[in-house]
Amino acid sequence: MPYMIHLKATLRLKKSLHLHWAIALRQAYVGLCPKAVFWALPIPLQHTFSLHSAGRRDSAWSTLSVEAQTLIATSKAMARTAKKQYACGNSTLDDAARALPPPEVCDVVVRHYMRILEGPFRILHRVAFQREYSAFWENSTKRRPIFTVILCLVMSIGVHFCHDENFEARIRPHILLWLHVAQSWLSNARGKDLATISGLQTQCLLSVSLQFNEGNLQRIWFAQGVLLRNAMYMGLHRDGRHFPDMPFYHVEMRRRLWSTILELDLQVTLDLGMVPTTSEHEFDSLPPMNLDDEVFNETTKAAPTPAANSAPTDSSLQITLRRTLVHRMMIARLMNDSFNEPSYEDILQATNELTKLLSTTKQRLDVLVTEGKASPAHQNLIDFLTRRFLIAMHRPFATKAFQDRRYHYSRQVCLDNALLILTPEHDPDFHRMLLTSVTLFRHIMHHAAISLCLEIMGQIKEDQLDKKLFQIRQQDRSRLLASVQQIPQITAERLRLRETNVKSHVFHCMAIAQIEALENGLDVTGHVLTASVASARQALEILQQRVTANKDGGDHVFSVGSELELAKTDEFLPPTLFRNDDTGFDLGEMTSWLFSDWVDEYPL
């Protein structure tokens, strides 16, 4: 019976690996791996190691591999329990309104939302919002239902930037209630209620709130698709100059909202490896004007004179981000077109154009920070949202550069931009974004870390040809590795908050362990497996603490022992760690067997 289990595991592994690498190789060319193969490195460097002893392979390796997979499987079950604890029942808009804290608390949270999000993503008109916000507390009988939804969503976003544990403790338990009510209200709202400026504002806020609170990328993408189509139904893709009778307030708010909607759509489509939902040729809406919110309102008919381009205003950050939007849309379409593979000449031309724009963007952001219209958090955010396109575009070619010097430029582009992303300006607000956002960490910092790990491994392989050169460059490689070594700290913090995906934490620990082993002449297999077990155990302990803290009675906590029995059944067959040709393995393959199909049965 043990022999049959071992044989079935081996056959399953071979089949899954063939499919795994076929998908990974294809996705590497379109810029992004889907979740099913997200944890394998696209076109990985091959690091081959001799297997000196079959006995060691059967005992030490098998024991560690089963333990690592068991810990991950247990964490998956624990994560499902944690998710169930956050489930919301049927709630009404009145329930959401009653869950709002007192006005003095809401005032603080709203200020933090305005301070952070209403720079790059213009959704609300500050003056109009503040006027209705004051009336909201003065007379509860005249509250507009849609404004109640807007306020709840603003609270669900702004709370992450309060940096006050007392505030967060009072508000955090209600976030999912507000999200659930907002989604329910939007689903049941009449079409004419949604086809308004307020309706689009609500949907934009929902999309942003899902980024910080939900974690389900597919759900974010669906919500974003509905939002974009509603915007096009309202004609936001056509500029206000085509509607001469339209009040200026509507003209300008439509431009702001259209820019925000396009940016949100572009980011989530890149996360999923899709092409943008709309083309740069399908709209003519102009960028927002360089105006402060105080200079116009709902009664403004004629367009006020905009400030000079160099003058900082409430719209400066959005205008700065919008300048690169069309180029980034073209890059996303170039990378993720399923029917046409880009030529390297196309890649170089797109890189040259975007790099020039990013240089201007950097200068503009420095001025805005100096003038107090932007913070380091905004600088970091725009860096992440723009430079990710260069990494995604060049990563498939950068991996080829280790065998073909013609692509060395791509290797340098990935190295430079990965370092810029992995070493953001220190800012507590941006750190909170990394801990709570889906895109900023999972789909930007994570991929930057992968690129840097590949670069370090490539340098080690090249420098090993000359022992003296290997020693001379060791310090430089250590500095590069230090940029990656911060990642497990972030993944652990994310798990302590609301993250349930343990794979990222385990994966980065394994990658760092492989680099350390190669750098110091250690046994790579043993070092990586030991790191996988230690990191998986740490992740499980964090999830156990969360479940226990959230459970009133604490009567059900998973144990590793209960899952060890599961590992002996046909439901969980740990694949072998070695290839049939006994030539060894690489980190990409290790992630294939460690994060097996069984573990992915319940996606996080």
C-alpha cells in the first residue's frame, strides 16, 4: 500500500508539473503568472545539485517535505476558519448607519481618507462632501441613502491611516458590515440612482475599499468592470466639451472620475494578466484641470481659470499620474495580448517613452512634496503604480539574458526598478498600504522581490566561475539581498492583520534560503526545506493566534497532529522531491510540489 501511494504521488506530480510549466512559460511572455502558478518563477534559473544518497533523499527530504506541506495544509484550513469568523449576515442600511462611530471619531477618519486617497484618486469634491457630511449629523431624517453608503465606504478606507489603535479597535469590527451593505445597496439600487455623479463616486469608493479590505482580486475585477461600464453608459469617455449645456461642475467631476476609473481598471487588469477593458483610442475625455476644489461648486457654470501647470493644487497628484496613463495602457495591452507576442523592438520603444515620462513625474513629485501637496506615501504609491509596468514588461526577457547577452538591458531595467520598489521612502502611511492593500504587495512588491531574487541567483552563478571575483562581489550581493529580506517581515505582519494566504510568506523565505545557501556554500536542499518548514510553522502559529483571539470560547484550534493523519490518505499525497533523471531540482519546481493541487483546492 505505501508503494502504491508513492507511485500515485509521483504520477500526479509529473502530470501537474507538465501543465504547470506549460502555463508558466506562456504567462511569462504576457507579463504575469495567474494565481494557479503564481508561486513558480517564470522561466526560472536552473540550479542543479547532485543527490549523493538515495537514503537521504527518502528519509530527510521526505520527512521535511511532508511536514512543510502538512503545515501549509493546516494553515489553509485555519484560514478558512478565520474567513468564516468575518462573515456578515443580512444587514440593512440602517444597521450600517448605526455602526458609525460618534461624529468626533468620524471627523478624524474622514480627514485621513482625504489626506491619503483624495490625492491620486479624485473621487469626492471636498467642499461638496464636507457640506453634506455636516448636514448628515445635524438632521438624521434628511440623510440621502447614497450618502450614508459613501460615508461608510470612506470610513472603511480612512481607518487604515489613523495610526491610533483605539480608533481602529472601534471601527475595524464594522468594516465588513459596511462593505456588505454597500454592495447590497448598489446591487438593488435603481439604474437612475447609479447613473449619477454620486452613483459613480460610490462605486469608485467600493472598488478602493475592496482593495484595502477584501483581498479577493476577482471580486475587485468584477466590481471594476461594472463601474467602467456604468461610466461609459453615462458618457464619461466623451469629454464635456461635446455637451455645451453641461454645468462646469459636472464637466470637471466627470474628468476626475474617468481618470480614477481608468487607473483602477488598469491596475487590476495588470494584476490578473488581462488587457485593459477599454482602449486608449476609445475615449477623448481630457485630464482634469489644475484646480483646487474651493474654486468651483455645483452652481459654477463657466470654467474658472486653472492654475499654472507648476502650481500645486488639489488635483496635481491625479494629473501627474494621468500623464503616464495612456502609455501604461499601451504597455499592458502589448504584454497581455493573447494572440500577438511583442517584439523586443516594441518593448524597447515603450520602455524609452515611459522612462522619459517617469523622469518628469519624479521631478514633479519632488516639487509637490516640498510644497506640502503630497507626502512620501504619495511618492511611493505613484512609483509602485507606474514602475511595475517596466518590471512586468522586461521580466520575461531578463530571464533570457542569463543565456543571451542581447537581453542584458532588460535585466538592468528589472534590477533598477525592483530596487526602487523594494526600497520606498520610509512613511507610516505607505507601510499601512503595504500591509492592507491587495495590489501594492501581492502584485507589485512580490514580483519585484522575485525579479531581485533571480538577479542575485544569476550573479552568483556568473561569479562562481572566478573565486576571487565571487568574494569581491559578495558584499554587493548582500546589499541586494537585504532589500528582499524585509519581505518576510511584511508578510508576517499581513498575516497578523487580515491576510490568509500563507504561500507568499513561505515562498519568500524559501527564496532567501536558497540564495543564502548558494552564497555560503551550504546544502541548498536542506537549507531551503528547513526554511520552508520554519516559515510555514510561523504562519500557522500566527493564524492560530488570530482564530483564538476572534473566537469567544476558543473551543476549536487546529493542531498539526490532526493534519498529519490527513497527509497519510489519498486526499493528500506529498509528491517526491526529486526528478526521475536524478539531476536535481530548482526553486520553481520546489514550489510546485510544496504548494500542491490539494492545497489549492480552496483558493485564498
